[in-house]
Amino acid sequence: MSRVTDVLNRQHIELPSWAFANSGTRFKVFPQAGVPRDPYEKVADAAQVHKFTGAAPTVALHIPWDKTDDYADLARYATDQGVTLGTINSNVFQDNDYMLGSVTNPDPAVRRKATDHLLECVDIMDRTGSRDLKLWFSDGINYPGQDDIRARQDRLAEALAEVYARLGDDQRMLLEYKLFEPAFYATDVPDWGTAYAHTLTLGEKAVVCVDTGHHAPSTNIEFIVAVLLRAGKLGAFDFNSRFYADDDLMVGAADPFQLFRILFEVLRGGGFDRDPGAMDEIAFMLDQCHNIEPKIPGQIRSVMNVQEATAKALLVDREALAAAQAEGDVLGANAVFMDAYNTDVRPLLASLREEKGLDPDPMAAYKRSGYAEKIVAERVGGTQAGWGA
Ligand code: AOS
Ligand code: ZN
Ligand code: ZN
């Protein structure tokens, strides 16, 4: 059992600052009482999630939504709250200038502006002590012939190379892909193959971020995970659930079985059950949008969902599985897999929390804490995250 507990105790889930602010769909953002008004309050809310789960010690920032005059001060504040600042998310999708793209825009002046923003994000990483820069490009075209697909890849490669050259020795670039939206005909980084090809050319500090909501229906995401891990190119996850497209619902809500399959492949491919420390090479981030549910409990629930799927994946009897696979025992191998998935791991996780001095039921403990009532009373005029995320 210690193999299981070692990994569970080691697994860290990074929270997105924007999940605590008002965010929603492109049709309506429903404001909630008590949401944060600045990055400090976002960090404070993220710290609550860590306080009750013990598994979410870092919070990702988004520039410019979390822009502040003194990042060192924000980093100190985070430490005082019991968390640290994590990944820096860039934003080259919100300015009017980016209508035809950011780093792939046909206009060199727009490309310069976008690349400068990415370089600024690396400057911020130096101040926050962040390891990872996450790049997601909304760039793409809506109509065949609108721009030269191949030339856009060249422009993308040029910008990535410039940013890559600016990274410090211990910093990484996470390249995130997304099939479509906002571009509807040809996105410039639409899939893992494109992201993989660019990161391969750039070098070992460039790795791929798999956002679980960014694939076509029925895509086998665990296969992608296995291939990227095998190549040493899986750097991060943006966890969330999708029923239809990039829904940004709570991870594990739409398809807990898929999450289990993904995490099995992570553990198997990364060898983390033998070497839990190596797990830090992967940033397990959430990228979600709590439009109708309260935000802090939404994040607590999400962290618990990842933990439950991880625990089930760890329970797969690997020896029995390997034996059944070697014998060509199709049903036997599948049964080993399903036995683990069908195990109720909630008691195990509850006792692990108790061992750490935490309440076994983080959702109930948060509710009892009175924090939700406190922020509603103290905070007036909470901000919108910036977009529908
Ligand atoms: C966009 O669809 C993405 O999932 C990105 O990860 C995005 O950068 C993030 O939602 C916040 O900007
Ligand atoms: Zn994402
Ligand atoms: Zn997304």
C-alpha cells in the first residue's frame, strides 16, 4: 500500500487563479458574491483549497489578468498564505490587434507585440520564481485561403524560438494545443502532433501541455499521453471536463473513467509509482470555469476528483495485468483494469487526509469554516476573470 500512499502524498495539483474570479460562457457570465477583486484575493482563495485538501500548494497566474506592480510581494503574500506561485499563463488573444492572429499574424508589427508580451511573461517568471510559461495561441484562420497555413507555421516557429532563447536554465515552455475556437477552419496549434513537432525542434525545455477539453470527440487522450511521455515531451495537463467542446467543467465530472485511464497511463509511462519524485516533472493543473457553481468548493471537488482517479489508477495490479497481457488473456487483463476502477477509494483518501491532520471530508470542512460567508461580507465588486476561459 505504501507505493499508493507515496504517490498520493506527492501529487500536487495546481490551481488557476482565473477559476476564482467570475467567468463563464460567451453567452453570460453570472456574477457571484464574494469573488476576488485582485490577484491577492485570488491567491487567498486558492490557499483555502490547499488548506482543506493538502494537495494544491501552487497557483497559476495569468498575465495580464493578474498584473501587479510587485510580483515579489505577491509571491511573499502567497507564501504567507501557505501556497506558492506556479505557472505563468500568457495572453495573446484578447487585444483587438490579434483579430488575424498574434505570433502568426501576417503583420510583423503585431507579431512583435505578441512576442514581446511572451518575453515579458518570462521576466515575470524571474520575479515570481515560476518554472513554467504556458503558451496557448488562439491563432488560426476561419476561411480556406484566408492566409498561408505554411507561412503561419514559420512565423510561429520564429516567435517560439525567440521566447525559448530567453528561458532560464530551470525554466520551461509549455505549448498547449486546441482543435478549434476561436478559429474555426485551421488553428495554428490544433493538435498534439503540431505541438510536439515545435517542442522537438526547440529543445528539451519545451514540452507539451495536454488540455483534456481540447480534442475532437472520441479522441483517445490516454494514447496521446503515452506517446508524449515515451518521447519525454509531456510537460503538463490542463484538467477539465468536456461533454461537447471546450466546456471547462470540473475535471472528472463528464467522464471519470477517461480520467482514470489517463492517469493510469501517466503513472505507468512516467514510472511514478516507482519514483514518486519524478512526478514533479508534470504540472497537473486545472483549467476550469465555474459559471454556476461556487468557485472554491468547485476547485476542492476537482482536486478530490483527480486524487480519486489517481488512487484508482495506482490500485491496478500491474503484475497481474502484465501476466494477463503476456498470456493474451483479453478478458483477464480487462478485468484487472476494471477491478481497480470499480474500487471505492474514498475511505483510503479520507484516512490519508487524517494522517496529515486534515479533515477527511474537505467539502464539509470548507463549508463549516465560514470562509464563504466572510468573503461575501468583506468583498464588494469582484472582477471578471477576463473572458469565458
Ligand atoms: C484556452 O482554451 C485554454 O484552455 C488556455 O489554457 C487558456 O490560456 C486558459 O484557459 C486561460 O487563459
Ligand atoms: Zn487550457
Ligand atoms: Zn481551453
